Amino acid sequence: MSSIEAIILGLIQGLTEFLPVSSSGHLTIAKALFGIETSDLSFEIAVHAATVLATVVVFRKEILRLLQGLFKFKYNDETKYILMICVSMIPVFVVGMFFKDYVEDLFGSGLIIVAIGLSITACLLFLSDHIGRRNKEISFKSAFWMGVAQAVAVIPGLSRSGSTIATGLMCGVRKESVAQFSFLMVMVPILGEAFLDLVGGDAADSLVGGSQLLLGFVSAFISGLFACKFMIAIVRRAKLKWFAIYCCIAAIACLVIAFV
């Protein structure tokens, strides 16, 4: 992987992380187009950590409010919200602990899996526009099911944000509430995975050079800031069917690239 390729992949990650179109799927497509082959997830973890950091910057006031409420050491709305985030992390924790090797194999399985994942994402987005009365706030039940969606969305092409937002909407949660929760619930799992990758020495053993990891990280962070600030409003207000149509087109493109 060259430095230019690392920057481009970082840009793709940052711009697609906050839209329900699968950033991991787009990274796989870009790698196929550029002929990039990596046998580990160090680059993916680095650029995902960068977009999580961008999320922290954009939602810093909300995060600070939650932490202030938590350290009042009493049960309040902020404590409840944090507990719901913890509940949402249970499914992805199980996947990370017991199925990590299978996940890594999926990331090396090519564009066919990405096409399937994008197709499933499209179906979920179509369904979410027609199922559920969106007048509820996040509950422990909806947080858990969004966590299940996030855990399943480790499959390349299956959008994490698309799956969690669609699941929340089908549980009857308001789009404004579900969008914010979707972006906040991913922070701890991604940063935790990045930390384990670092202390476990996987990053040092990566075939991707340190300079490429850094360039990808910076590129994803900057583009993620832009995307988070200007595209979250689109996710909250736009009909998700338009993203579903895009995912269908991307799935078809994957198949064309794979078989042509």
C-alpha cells in the first residue's frame, strides 16, 4: 500500500462511516480497484479509530454532559443513557471475544460477501422506511437490538450505521434519537479494539507500514469530521430508501468487478 492509496482509503472511510452505505464495504471495493492486498485488519482498525475520534470531537458537548451526569453518582437520564450504551455493546463483545478469527476471514473473502452485505443493508433500509412508529426514545430493549445489529454488521458490506439505525427505527425509535445513539454506541468497541491491537502487538506485525497507517488515520479523521458535521443531518432527515438504492447499485458494481 502506497502513501497515496492510504490517504484515499482514509478519505473513503471517513466519508462513508456516517452514511448507511458500509464503510468497510467501500474499503474492500477500493482495495479491489487499486489491487491492494492486506492479510490483517490493522489499517481498518486505524481508520475506524480515526472516525470514532472525529465522532468524539463533534459530540464532545453531549459526551461531556453524559460524563457529568455519570459522576453525580446517582441514577439519572445520563446514567441511564450510558447504561443503554453498555447494553448495546454486549453482542459485539461476544463476537469480538469468540468469533474474531471468523471476522478476519470474512474481510479477506472478497467482493461477493460485500455484495451480499450491501444487498442486506438495502433491504433493511427499505424496511425501516415502512415499519415502526417513530415516536419513542431509546430503551434498553431497543439498545440491545441495535447492539445485535452492530454485531452482525461486522460482515463487510453490511453497514453498521445502516443496520443500527434501521433496527432502531423498526423498534419505533425516533430518527433523531436513533442517529445520535448509533454514532455514540460504536465508540467504545472500536477504540477498545484499536487499543487491544496496539498493546497486543498486532499493529507492529502489520504488513501495512506505520507511515501508511498514520496517513490513513489522519485522512480518515479529517474527512470524518467533515462527514459527521454535514452528513448526520442528511441521515436524520432523508428517506433511507435513497441510500438503499445506492447500496443496490454498489452491490451490482461489486459483482461486475468480481466477475469481469
